[in-house]
Amino acid sequence: MPTGLGRRRLMLAGLAAGCGLAPRRAWAGAQVEEPLADSVRSALSAAIAYGAPPKPTFSGIEARLAYLRWLGEMSERLKRQKSETQTRIEFLEAVWYESARSGLEPALVMGLIQVESGFRKYVISSAGARGYMQVMPFWARLIGDGQASRLFHMQTNLRFGCVIMRHYLDIEKGNLYLALGRYNGSRGRPEYPNAVMGARKRWLMPGET
């Protein structure tokens, strides 16, 4: 992997000390704290605050069947990272829900998680980024309730990550390359966007490009 461009050594941090898991490596994000206009801060805070559990709605039977096909396909592909069926399904349901809610492609979000944390829930980068989508704690202060520990909660982490990615896409006027670089703290450099887009391919459904 490339070095010096946001790559971090990650430590697994369990909810309790002494969990017995060895440190692993992943490519952690380090979003840069930037000033937010009041209107943007309010919009992002509102997007984060909605606390209902993932409950997908569908426009019709075909949309529901497409979702169920996606869930089954992704569950098979994710078995190596998450062996327990219920945990895996709950994770995928939350990924799909939060992706759709933020207007993001699920395959992109899965690719981002793969690169950022390797699908590990309790990881902290040397820069302090946390959880599946490696969210920096300052986001909890800027648009959340200030409790950075909540970034280890699955749905909370996925929601923050997806809302932040959507925010960066809006800032970059839809330019995914620049938005991904901003997410990682390496805007304008190719290694991280290329890594995420490469990982994204693994999570596309048959026939998608």
C-alpha cells in the first residue's frame, strides 16, 4: 500500500480493556476540520439527529426484491469479515439504509469501509478517527451531541460517515475523486480515491459497473 498519504496504523479498541485482539493495519481517514456555515451545520446536525432504526421503504415489489437480492448477495461476500449471520445482516441493513438516506451508492460505501477499517467496528487511527467509516471525533462536537464514544455505535458511525461523504460531494459539486480525497484528508492525490474505487468493484451487484 502507499505510505505517507493518510495511511495509519490502527489499533482495535474493544468496549472493555483486555479484549485480547491484536492490532491490525488499515488505511484510516483523517478528515480535516473546516469551518461550517451555520446553515450547513444545522442541516448536517438535522441529518445526524434522526434516531430511528433502519426501516427501508420501497416504491414497489420490484424495488423490494432488488433490495433482498442485494442483501443476500452482500451477505455471502461479507462472510469472511463477519461470520455471525445476524450481525452481518444488521450491518448490511444499516449500510443500505444510511447509503440510500444520504443518496450514496451502497457499493461505494462498502468500498470506503473496506479501505478505511477493513469492516472492523472498534478501530482508532493514530489521528483519532473511529469505527467502520473512520470518523474524526470533531464531527461529534460540530454536528452531534459531543460524545465521541458514540462513534463506535454501528448505525451512528455509518450515519456520520455517509452524511459527511454526502457533504463533501456537495462541496465538490459531485466530483467523487475530490470528495473521496477530502474524506481521507488527502484531497487532490490519487492513491486514496483509487483504492476506494477499486474496493467498490468488489461490492457491485452482477451487471453493475
